[in-house]
Amino acid sequence: MHDFSRIAHDLKKRGVGVRVLLQGIDTSASGPVGELTMNLLASFAEFETAIRRERQMEGIARAKSRGVYKGGKRKVNPDDVLRLEADGLGASAIARQLGCGRATVYRALSATT
């Protein structure tokens, strides 16, 4: 909502109006009515996002309580990272060889120390 308000304010300052043809909204012609309608739509969108996030967090909490939610599957075996490091390879070379990012390599190395 904050970003929408900032963008709408910047556009208004430049003399730009917003028209949503399918909804019949026009901030330049109808003035305050159009602005009110746009603000209401933005508020409803923000509300929907908050409700969706709340439901998602409730679902995750239920899954964790059942032991189902454990995060994503590992993309790289930490033992492979350690073996390649012991062979003298650096993080970039290990990442290239295992097909992952350097951050994944560093995480695997820090988890074992």
C-alpha cells in the first residue's frame, strides 16, 4: 500500500492520471472518486495478501506439528563437498563440479565445522 501511494502521488505530481478501462476507474477525469476507488482496491489487495500469509503460516505450523514440514530437499551431499575440499578444490571449483552455487558449498562447509 505504501509503494502504491508513493507511485500514485508521484504520478499525480507529474500530472498523470490512471485509467482502468475494464473497471471504469479514471483518476484524471473523476478526480477524488477515482482516487478513492484506486485506494480502496489497493487496500483490499493488501488485506488479501495479509489473509493469505496468515493462512500459509497456519498451514506450515500444522505441518510442522505433524512432522511433515522439514524444508526443501538437499541439493548437494555435504560429504561430497568435504571430499572435494579435502582434494584441494576451492569453493568455486566445488560448486562448478557439483552444479550448485558457492553459497551452498559454504553452507555445507560451515555446517560441518
